[in-house]
Amino acid sequence: MLKADAKFKQRGRSGVAITVPAWRWLFPLAALHAALLVPLSLLSLYHLPELPLLASPAAHGRELLFGFALAVIAGYLLGPLSLRWLLALTGLWLVARLGGLAWPGGLPVILADAGFVLLVAWRLVPRFIAAKRWRNRVLSPLLGLLCLLALVTLTWRHLGSMPTTALVMHQGVLWLVLLMVFMGGRVLAPAVNGYLMASRHQAGAGVQPRVEAALILLLGITPLLMLWPPLRPLAAGLALAAGLLVLARLWRWRPWACRGRPDLLGLMAGYAWLGVGLLLLARAWWQQPHVSATLHAFTIGALGTLASGIMLRQAILRAKGRPEAEQLLLPLALLFSLAAVLRLLALDADQHWLTLLWASALTWSLAWGLAAWRLIHWCRRTVRRRLDPGQLPREGYRRAAP
């Protein structure tokens, strides 16, 4: 993949501006990172404490949210970047991930991680401020808040103390849930609508703007209310309402009518995990059992399924392929769902809890390993299409450069 891009760079010396889609580098790297992250976390937590970056649940959660998830967000939203900017962005991310394994408190590692976060915020946060609809403008403060939380946790790591780690991690997950509800809906609605129009000549439910607005309000207020324990029952009520709305929205997309599109069924499974996770969170806030562990319904079931499906769809479509022909999309959704169920079952598994944790971790890693393999395959196909001048007229080829 990098070799092909190097060839393309030589073509650009004639004066054609060189840009590379950010997802082409960040998606495979994020998938490989996710495949290694969870087993390394379990090793460092319960077997080999030589990996201090992952030697606590808070460190594991931070790496998942602000290492993996933020790379996926950047790859999906940044679009084409100049080769210089993409090298800088990817280099900072790699230094933060690899350097942090051996020297998590080192100032160069922390500065690299902070540089990646700030670069993502600088490129993304202003982009949605000028949107015409307030629902689209929500992305700017939401992305800015996620980046701010990433910087706060980096500051605490540098100081050697994270006094309210669990609360900050909960906030990060809840704001990520809002982002997944919003972006997942924006991906699913047109995809389902297009399929129903092509196969049945029927219009789908679409984005459902009123439901989307209600979900933004509910999920935007819930993280604020949960900060004060006396208001947590009210936050639980809002989470319950949001979970029911997510499932109702999914029902209106008619999953049974998409049996011929396993790629869409996989995305719908990830969206269903958002609804189920909100219902489980509401119960946890009312009863207070294992609140942190309940969040794995989002970070494994929803994030794994939605991120892998959206990443692969992006790569396949850019390579002019057909997502419905990718046979791994639905099995990936099932693997992530299995990993989430195993992780949730470990809450009350008594002496078998560590076995279930390892089963969940290995299932997650298998799924992301397969996703990384297919992402690299489709990225190479994308590069070959763009490097083959026989596919387009000369002028068209120049205009189509990534």
C-alpha cells in the first residue's frame, strides 16, 4: 500500500497536488491496534505487569476511546489530506501508541499523543460549525469535547494521578454513544433507503429527523445529569427513553426487508447494541451493579460492529466494489456481538470470570484481525485503481487523484 502511494508521489512532481484519503492509512492501523489492544490489556492486568500503559482499567479504557476510536473518527471525517499532513498525523499516532507501551509517562510520548488529538480537533471541529441545520452543527462541540477529554486524561497521566478516572471514562463513552447514534443513523438511513428503492421500489423511513433530534437532546443531557449522584435516577430515565427510541428507529428501517444485504444487517446489529446498551445502563444506574462493566455493550458490541462495518464499507465503495459481496461483514458483526455477550456474562461468572474475559478478548481480536486483513485488501485495490492510467482518460485521471 505504501509502495503504491510512493509511486503516485512521483507522478505528482509534475505539478498535480498530492492528497491521500486519511482513512486509507488510519483504518488498517486502527484495526490492527484494536486487535492487539485487548489481549495486551488482559496480559498486563492479570499476568504480566510489564506494560504500564495498559496495567489498569482506566488506561485500557483511555487507549480504546482516545487511541482506537479517535483514529477511526479521524479517518472517516478528515477526508483527503496532503501527504505531509497525513504523515505527521499518522506518525504522531504511531509514536503515541507504540512509545506508550514502553514509556507511557514519557514527555515525548505524551506530546505526540496530544499533538495527534490537537491536529484532529483543529481539522474537524471548525468544519461543522457552518452547517445549516443545528443537528449537523452538534458535531463540532461533540468532537471538541471528545478531544478535550483525551487531553485531560493525558494531563493526568503526565502528573501521575488520575483522581476521577472512572467518571471521565464514563463521560467519554457516553459522548461517544451520542456520536455513534448520530453517525450510525446517517450511514444506515440512506443505505437502507437506496436498497429498498432499488429492490422493492419502496421508500424507507430515512433519517427520521424528529427521532434524531430527540436522541441528540436525550443523549446530550444524560451525561451531564449523571455527574451528580442525586440526579442519576433522572439520567437513568433519559437513558431508558433514548434506548427505546434507538430500537424504535431501527425497527422503522425494517431489518427484515434487508435480508439480501448482509452488510446492512451487520450495521443494524451494531445500532441495536446502542439501544440495548442504553437499556442496560439505565438499569445499572437504578440498581448500581457493575456500572463500568455495563459500558462494554457500547465499546465492544456497538463500537466494534459499527466501526468495522463503516470502515469496510468506505474502503469497498472507494474501490468501486459492492459491500453486499463482502462475505465477512455479517460474520464480523456476529463475532463482535459474541464478544460483547461474553464480556457481560463475565460480570456474574464467579470463578470462571477470567476465562470469559479471555474468550471475549480473543473473539474481539479475531474479528479485528479479519477486519484489518480485508481493509488492507480493499485499500490496495483502491490504490491500484487510482494508479492505473488505463482506467481513465489522462485528464480524468489527474482530476480523480486521491
